Amino acid sequence: MASGTAKHPRCAIYTRKSTEEGLEQAFNSLDAQREACAAYILSQRHEGWTLHPDLYDDGGFTGGNMERPGLRRLLSDVRTGRVDVVVVYKVDRLTRSLADFAKIVEILDNAGASFVSVTQAFNTTNSMGRLTLNVLLSFAQFEREVISERIRDKIAASKARGMWMGGPVPLGYRVEERKLVVVPEEAERVRHVMRRYLESANVFDLLDKLRLEGVVSKVAKGRNGTIRGGVSFTRGAVYHLLANPVYIGLTRHRQKTYPGQHDAIVEAELFDAVQARLAERTNPRTSPRAKRCVSLLAGLIYDEKGRPMSPCHTRNHGRRYSYYASNKADGSKESALRLPAGELDAAVRNALTSLLANSGTLRSHLPEIEASDYFALADHCNDLAERLRAMTISEVRNLFSQLRLEAVVSRHEVAATISSQALLALADLEHHADARVSLAVPTIAATFGHEQRLRLDAPTSGAMPRDARLVELVARGFASRDQLLAMDGQELAAMRLTQYRHLERTARLAYLAPDIIRAILDGRQPKSLSARMLARLGSLPMSWSEQRVMLGFEGA
């Protein structure tokens, strides 16, 4: 307890109740706790105890964590010295977690404050009191975990009997007396969405049709009176609706379904047809390791000799680097081509997005298409370009397959093409002559040691993400220079030779041309310039023009 307030401790009462049940009553559990604590503070009036006027109540908050507004305000006032003693009815009102209790005690100790439980005698200033309190909190935490297990078991048993146990009410129903009741207008909307899905090419096509028809999600009113829903369906929401077994009279708990106590609103034949369609378009489950290694162009990329380029990876200093490399299983003596997988995936994806969003480029590739069809195609492609930016890898792979995309890698370029016929088919347009439409994938030839390699050029639209390692290396250059300049002759002579050479080598980077440093900070450096390359330079010319040539900034 703070020495300045030892004679007149300011006592704050903290109350908590786990549920909101009964809080609307004129005299509820929080009032009962506060009354008992106030009486205890009054009984200590001879010790100079005074009641803090602020209320610190948390009605409807669990004691299993510290995310409680009343508790946060109380601890804030303890830190600022406005509260000297925290008074609670029972210790478990303050917390039911040993880890949280340790944090609260640390805050109280740092502020010189203490706390009192009016129904339990504790003194936190000695080791025995702390031990007793820890034992009691262990039982409080055990009790909370047992209660949680009982609630989970009750929910599982109730759902096995087909009861509705709360949560977001699905479209097509409303809740009356804890039971789902059919809303006819919404039920017809659900059936319409499912029929439309069977008629659509994919989910994105379905979303377009629903948006044009004005079909919206369920309107729901929150406890605080806010209105949610009533908007166009999103991809996740429509997937959830299509796969929800509640619409055929079932209730689901974890991975199991049970007969529900509510009426079905979708025929079993329609629901089964939708599930079969969803299963056809769902990628088979893969191991977690395989999920991390998904490659956009696997099976779609070849080298100039016609050999498939397969995804592979290497590890260096604990980091994983993924590539596409030529398959030499046919015994060819030609050296394998290799390109970074992530960069190539992004480059082809960006090239396709640019083509779809550029109506002039589309027109130049399809000169024979009629004007009316062209305008319809341009609108469709522009919308597809917007969706492509937000697609997942599996969705982009599906689009690449639909467009019959192929990528051929040579030692001088990456030639990616799509089928014009497939592109028109996506827009429901007929076009008999099929042609390959080229995608502009910018590449550059770079020299690594004595080897000439093909590298992907930086995207022309927008700045690249800044290379944090490169920026850090340049910053260390300035720090090393300042350290060397601040040392006298004796300090330099006493320094180990290897340390001096390292500082000297790093300090050279402080003398890079200002425009080169600015480009590095903005992420506009050439692709060939990396932190590893810059750190390993044998020498760095002092001439800024020579630096630009050496580091690949010609024309920058």
C-alpha cells in the first residue's frame, strides 16, 4: 500500500456475474455483492478506510480471462494511484485463472495496493497468505473447467435430440420458444439459391446472378438494436447456405448430424444434387505439408524443350525456397531450367489480370469479334479481373484450367498464353476459331557469378514491397560508419582485425548514391539487388555513376 495513503486507504468494490440472467432485476447479484463489500469497508472505518465512489461492475462476463471493461478500468485506476485496496465478495469474482491472478497481483504490488475478500480471510503480504490464495484459485479454475465441460455435454446431448441451441439463425427460419419455425418467403429464397447454383457455371457465376436478381441475405436485429444482413451474398455465405443440413431437417454438431425438431424447407433430391456438385468442385483433401506447397502452374508449365517443369524446393539457412524446374526424367542431357515459383505464379496472375482489365489489349487480340459481343466480353473480363485479385490459389488454378493456360519458359523469356475460345465461353459468347492470346510476363537476363539466368522483372504497376533485409543492411552501414568515426587511434588499434574489417565493409554502404538509397527505401531497386548480393560485393566504387551501373540502376 502506498505510504502516502496508508492512513486513509481508498477502497474500490469490484463485482462480477458470469451471465446476464437476472441483471434486469431491481436488486440483482451485483447489488448484493456491492452491499456486502460496502458493509465490510464501513466496519473498517476505524482503520481509516474510505469507499471509492466509482462502480466497477462486470455483468455477463466470464472470470476465465481479463477482457472485462470494469476490471480494465479498475486496474487502470490502481496503476494511476487512485485505488489503494480492491474489495471483492469472493476471490473467484476477481478471476478464476491462476495465470490472470498472477498478473493482477503483480499490478497491485507494483502500485503498492492490496485486495480483500470479505467472505475469506487473506493477507497477500506474506507467503502463507499467497499459498492459501493460490490453492483456492486452483479450485476456482477447476470448478470453471468442470462447468464448461458440463455445458459442452449438455449442448451435445441437446443437439443429438434435434434441439436448436442458439447461434446465428439461418435464412428461412425464425426462432420461437427455442425452436426453428419456417419463414415461407425466406424458405423460397433458399430453394431459389440452390436451384440457381445447379444452373450456374460456378459460385462466382451464381453470385453475379443473385446480385442482378436482387437476392440478399437474412436481415437480423442484434441485442443492441443494430440491423445486420440484407446485403448481397458473399462467397463464404453462399457456400455455407448451400452445404447447411438444417434445410433438410437435420441439426449438426461437430462432424455429426441428427434429426432436428424443425421442418425441412428443401427437398432431399435438390439438396443431394447441390452436395454432389459441390463435391465435384472441391479439391481433394491433402496433408498440411502439401497444402503449404500448392503451386499455381503445376501441370501448366513447360520449358523450351517441351519438358514439364515441376514444383520443387530447397532449404538454405532454415528458409524454404520454391522453384519450377525442368523434369529430366527422360534422360535428356540438356541442362534444367529453373525459376522461383512464387515470383512466377504472381507474374502470370498479374499478367492475366492486366489483360482482362485492358479492353484495348483484348480488342487487339480478338479483331474479328463483333462489336456487340466485344462490349459484353469487355464488361465480363473487367469484372473477372476484379474477382481474380481476391481469388484463392485453388480458384485461380481452376480459372487457369478453364482458360487452357500454358506457360513455356526459355532462356530468354516466359511465354504464357490462354485460349481465346475458352475466354469467350466464360462470357457465354460463341467463337469458332480458336487462337492463343499472349500474356505479357516481363523478364530480364541476369548474371549470377559466371552463369546467365532468366529472372522475372519487377511489376510495372505499383511499387514493390520494400525489402526489409536490404533496408536494414543500409541502416547498419550508417551505424558502422558513425561507430568508426567516433573511435580514436587507440580504440581502433585495440579492436580485433576481423571486427574492424566487418565494420569497414559495412560502413561503405553509407556512401551509396542518395537516389540509390531512396530507391531501396521505396522498394524500387532492381530485382537483382538483394541484401546478400550487396553484402558480398568485393568493392564499391565511390563514383555514384559507377555505383548505378554496378548495381543495375541504369535508367533509374
